Amino acid sequence: MGHAIITDDRESTPNFGKPLFVPFTVVAIPPMHVVDTKVYGYYDGYLINLGKLSDSLDISKVYEVRAVVDVIPKESGFSQKKPYRLEIPVSGKDINANIEYLKKIINQTIQPKDIISKWGYVDVIGVTKGKGFQGPVKRFGIKRKQHKSRKTVRAVGAIGPWHPASVMYTVPRAGQMGYQRRTIYNLRVLGVSKEPGVSLPMKKITSDYVLLNGSVQGPKGRPLLIRKAVRIDKEFKPPSILYLSLEGIKV
């Protein structure tokens, strides 16, 4: 993570208008290649795949259309050549307008930085770092028992009552820790590459990148899904960046 000094633009705080120290994370955003389409519709209450867009498609049965997108890590400076493929739904109430828009962008390349720079706040979806099989002390942060405890020190004192004769899911037990899909909400976009004041001497990132306020989940190099923030609805004001530092960043 790097750190930046921005002007605090939160009017309800005592530090309004003063320099504010914030950490940030650099996330590479390679271009997205629209390679295919998918059409979905409901049948007997289930959402099923109706195939690709075609002239013989019955529009009355279509519920949702999606763009099949390829993202190639090598275009951002990574060694992996195999692309990540995902389906992105085309949102909109008019299904005919969604289909026409999807026909326009097929076989086109989309630059994510042009979209993310307008959002202001984003949600980041990804898989956390894997910790393997861990006990309840590390996994849930419970307190260790005294050293003369019966059987074990690093376990809960009781896992439940006699009746009901079952163990509740809320009882801290040993198990898999990490490597789980998580969503971080409302991360502020400090800026994207090639914007005024956001030029950083990145040697290994060859594509565009975005600076997100705070940290993101997962180890270095793991793919992330960035979407527009769904829990926040306020006018976005671009931050006034006074200073940027890459100290501590490993790219």
C-alpha cells in the first residue's frame, strides 16, 4: 500500500479543508474484450440459457442479456497469458435497448478506467488470502484458557448444553480460514492513471490502474471484480490530491 495526502472534503468533520493522510492500493485494470453474448430466460420458474444473440431469437422469452468478456493479465504486465472470462449483465428496463447496445459493443474493447473514473465509490469483490485449517483462537479470536485446563487450552470451554443435543453454528470451532469470497463496500476512487496528479512511476504495470482508498482482499496478483457502489448514493467530488507516495508498495 502507498499513502497520499488529500484535502479533507467532509464538511461534517473538524478537519474540513485540512490535509488528510490516507492509505491507498494500486489495482491494475486491463482492457476488457467483448468476445461473445449470452441470453437468459425463465422456464418453469428457472433461469435457463437460451444461447447467443441471433435473428431467430424470440424476444418475448428473453429476461436478461449478458456480455461475455475476456480480461488478459499479460496486458497489465503479469506473466499469465490465459484470459479470465466472465459474464457481465447489460442492465436496463428495456430489453430491446439492451440487445441493441450489446450488438454495438460485440468484438469491441472497453477501457474500464473511463467507467470507474465516473463512479467515485466502488465495491470490490474477491477471494481473501487462504490461511488453511486453523483453530478457534486464530480463526475467531477467542481467549485461551488457563494453562492447567482439562484436555486443551486453545479450545472453547463448552460447545453447548445437554439439550438440545446439537452444536450451534455460532460456536467457534476449528476449520478452514480464509480463501473465501468477500465484498468490500464503498471504497473511494482517489484517481485513475494518466489523470492530473495521479501519475506514478509504475515499472511493472503496463496497463491502466486505479487508486483505491484503503486496502483490498487477497494476495498480490489475484483477480478482483470492481462494480459501482450499491450502498451509497451521493454526489461524487474528485479528491484534491496534494501528495502521493509509493513507499511500501510491492508491484
